[in-house]
Amino acid sequence: MSTTNLQKTIASANGLEATRLAYHQMTTGSSPLDAAVAGVTLLEDDPDELTVGYGGLPDGSGEVTLDAAVMDGPQHRGGSVIGLKNVRHAAQVARLVMQQTRRAMLCGDGALEFARANGFVEENLLTEKARQIWLYWKRLECRGKDWLPPQPGEFDAETIAEFERYYPITGEKASGGTVHLAARDAGSDLACATTTSGHCFKMPGRVGDSPIFGAGLYVDNNMGTCGSVGHGEANLLNCSSFQAVYQMGRGASPIDAGLETLAMIAQHAAAHERDDAGKIAFNLQLFLLHKDGRHAGVAIRGAKQIAVTDGDGTRLEACVNL
């Protein structure tokens, strides 16, 4: 949580370097929207970031499909792509949907055709690293059916460790993968971008909250911006980002708006989203940036962090838990 500052970028914890780049972009004249897209593009290009773009973990059938959205405060417009295949820079495609069309969302083959029209290079997004992690999951998931279980020494330690990071066998399920980044310039204009390969090994065709305005991200230039990572279905059913932004617009601080939104989500959680004791079995993080420059990261539980770059430097700060 922070007091008012001028230019500022915030992101999910995996976007630390993305906030640094986006902040630099704004100091050299980029708009908040272009800065946010540049920041998340850094992660989309990184094959070791298994949550987005090139190298993102695939769905249950072994295919990488990407979702992304951008929203610009001054114009109150956005663009979104859903289920994009073979193009790593999903956030850039989403920005062009906003800039070149009368539409807000494109999905599947239509999103790919639009990317082709704009000259994006097609490639296989499934890296060998991600394929091995998926194959390890497949062997575990389908053991006793069509596949034999993994044998000792068959998969290397890094593959198993990465699998357990994103898909733990015991305890709370991992929240999948997403990068969200929001930016505020010296004139207090706002924008944000979210990009993801979705929950690892997701049901083919599943759409999460990341490309949906009002759920995975939302901006009102007179109020603030909010984005999220975690259990997307909870965000979709509660319009979480919209709720948080409008609470800030009605006078709530970023931290109060975030915690109140999480409390509402927790209250609405379905029986299958709770453990045997009735407690919430999923996690969710919100990243809020007020019109006046204050920010906060909140989470349902755990040692979660928010990435920040502003006049005080680049850093990770602890999220406040519900």
C-alpha cells in the first residue's frame, strides 16, 4: 500500500521486471496503455515464464491457448482475445482489436485470423519444457486408464518441481497463471493489460476471467483500475474488478475496496469451492491502483506479493490478506 505518487506501475508478482520496463516506457513518452502492453510482452517472450505466451503451460489436450485483454482509461475502451493459438503476443493483438475495430472481443479462429491480418508470426508455443510438464501430468492423470504412471527417474527433477509448483498434488490447488499490469502516468491517466495461458491443463475451451472486462481487469479513468490473478470463475461470477474500481470511485481506499470485494467473493463461494470445514479452498489476488496514485495488493490468504515501480524504485510488497 502506498501514498500518492506520480507515474506508477503495479503488477502481479511475476511482473516485477515488467513494471520496471513499463515505468521506463512512460518516462520516455509512452502512454499508460502502450507501457502496460510493453511490460506484459516482456513476459510473453520469456520461455521460462510458464503462465503466459511462448512457453505457457497447455490445456488438457496439450495445446497452448492464450487469453489477453487491454483497457485504456482515457478512451474507456478495451480489446480482448480469447483462445488465441500460435501467436505469442496476445496482449498486442488485443490492443489492435481496440484500435482497429468496432469490437471489444475476438475469439478462437477469428482472433487468429485477425492476428494474421496484422502480420503476427505464427509459431508452436509449446516449448519442450512445457511439454514435459504436461506429459508428466498426463501420465499421472490417466494412470490406470490409457497411460502408465511415471517411472522413477523417467522425468527430471526440474520437470517434477515445476509441475508441483503449478499443480500441487496435495493442499490448495495452484491458481494457474496470469500476468496483470496497470499503469498511471504523470497526468493521472490509467490503463492496464492482462495476459495468460490460463489454468494449466485446463478443460479445452475453458475461458477464465483474464480477457473479460469487469472480471479480470477494469479501468475507469475517474476512479481507478483493478486486475486479478487466481480462481477466475470466482471473478467472473462476481465482476470483481468492476466492483473494486467502483468502490474506489465511491471513496474507498484501494485496500478497503480490495478486501471488501474479496469478502463478497468468499460469501458467494459454492460448496465445491470450499473444504470440509467450509473454508474457501481457492485463492485470489486483486491489484488496485487508485486514480490518485495509491495502490494495494490483496489476497484471500498466503504470502502473496504485488510488484511496484514508482519514484521510490522497483520492489515487491506484501499483499494484505482477507
